[in-house]
Amino acid sequence: MNTLPTRVLAQRAILRPPFVPRALAPSLIREHCAAVRHAITSFAAASPTARASSRSDQAQHSTSRSIHHSAPSHSHSHSASPPPNPTPTPLSPEEYDTKASQTLESLTDSLETLLERIQDGELSLRSTTSSSSAEEWDVEYSSGVLNLRLGKAHGTYVLNKQPPNRQIWLSSPSSGPKRFDYEASGGGEGDRWVCRREGLPGGKVTLKGLVERELGMLTGLEVEQLGLRFEADS
């Protein structure tokens, strides 16, 4: 004889009273009732455990889902890029001509004064620079080209305007050729002519800073003694 599972018997017993045929013998009735009571008792005892097991399964599923969502994502780290270099200030042809001419003319005037003071003995050069070579020094500005001739021992500095590129070009016997663009930043006009190139200190050098540094190293004079001027029209 096939018997139904205990859980099914218990559920049926709860939903409706057991059907007992009238023709059954009293012993069978008692046996059937005993089986029903046993099923009900077993179901009642098993229900808390089943409910606890169900809650445990749900908690484990929730924990697993939480861990899955809270797992840190592996993002690719990128080093900060250096900020882009400022673009040169666009100048009209007239603005460029005015600013470049002011810069080179004022530099020429201050270089003439410097050479006179050196040749008159007002300023003493470093021991490695003989006074005889200083007598050969000369500065000239014509048609947008400045030549600072420092004799055979030190060579010639050439600064010239480049209207097509709106730049000032420098040829230095110490550091070679460089091209300077105009940038509208703080400081005087000489600080606004900037050469940006890899390998330069800080990634850039100004026309004023380069000329003062190289002439200072050559003569042994301080910046204040050089007295170089770069016209500022701001």
C-alpha cells in the first residue's frame, strides 16, 4: 500500500477533516486517526525548522549578492598629464612689429651703455675675460637684426625679427638657436617672449632670462650691473 508523504497528509488534515468511510472497521478508523495525529505533530515540529532553514537560505543569498555588488572594481590608474603649454598670444602684424621692435631697440640701447661702462673701466669683468678682448666688443641694430659681437673668444649673439612667424629668433654662441613666441603673461616685455622646448629648465626660457644669464656668466657681472632693458608697453 502506497502512503502519501507526511507533509501532504498534515496539510490535508489541516484543511479539512479526514474522510472516514462508514464501512471501515473501528480498528482501521483508530489506526487512520493515529496516523493523522502523528502527521500533524510531525508537521508542527518540523515547521519552525523549515522556516528557519528558509530564512537562512535567504540570508546567505542576500549576503552573496551584497558581496558581489560591493566588490571593488579594478579601475585603470592613469598618471596625471602635465598641463598643456599656453598657446602664444595671437598678434596682428602691427602689434607684432611694435612689440618686437620695442624689445630689440631697448635691448640695443642698454647693451651700448653696458659696453661703454666696461670699456671705460667703470665695471670690472671677471679675471677670465681680459680687458683687451672687451675693446673688441660691439653692438649694432639695423633692419630688425641685432648683432652683439664679443670678439673671437666669445662669438656673436644675433637676435632678429621674424614677421612671417611673428617670433624673435636668437642665435647664441653659448646655447645655440632658439625661437621666442609672445605670451601675454605677467612681467616685462622680455619675460613675455618665451621659448618652450623639451630639455629646457622648467620646460621654457624667456628671452630676458636667457640673455641676462649668459652675459652674466661671461662677464661675471650681476643682473643689476648688466642693466639690460626690455621695453614693456603694458
